[in-house]
Amino acid sequence: MAEAAATRKAAKYAGLERTHIFQPGAVDNLGTMNASAYSFLAELGRKISAISADDRETSYLLQRIYVLIQRFNATLLHESFADENRSDD
């Protein structure tokens, strides 16, 4: 699923590639990330590690992203229940 979503994003934003570097990223509900996004984040983590001298930077980066996804999913779930409890008096 993540690979298909990343492919759709790449097609949608194909025009940006002339002026920007575009890296499509997609994560499915179970946390699977598309391969190119994972490679990009792993490379970014390696570069951060080279500057900070901490080999755990890639893990920290991925953990932060997964926590953000969990928080977003929790917000969506909470809002779906909040709509059912509203009264339109």
C-alpha cells in the first residue's frame, strides 16, 4: 500500500521535479514505509549522525516520525468519536 501511495504522489507532483527535489513518502497504518522514503530517511539519519557523532540518530529520526503518525491517528480516532457525541440543538 505504501509503495502504491508513493507512486501516486510522485505522479501528482511530477511537475515539481523541474525546480525542486521531491521525495514521496508514504506510511501505511501498520507503519510500513515505502522503500524510497526509508532510504531517504536512512541517508538523512546518517548525515545527522556524522555531524552529531551519535550513531543512533537514524533510529531517533524514525522513532519521531512513527510517534507523529501515532499521534495523528489518535487525533483522527478521537475526532471521529467526538462527532457522534455532538448535539446539534
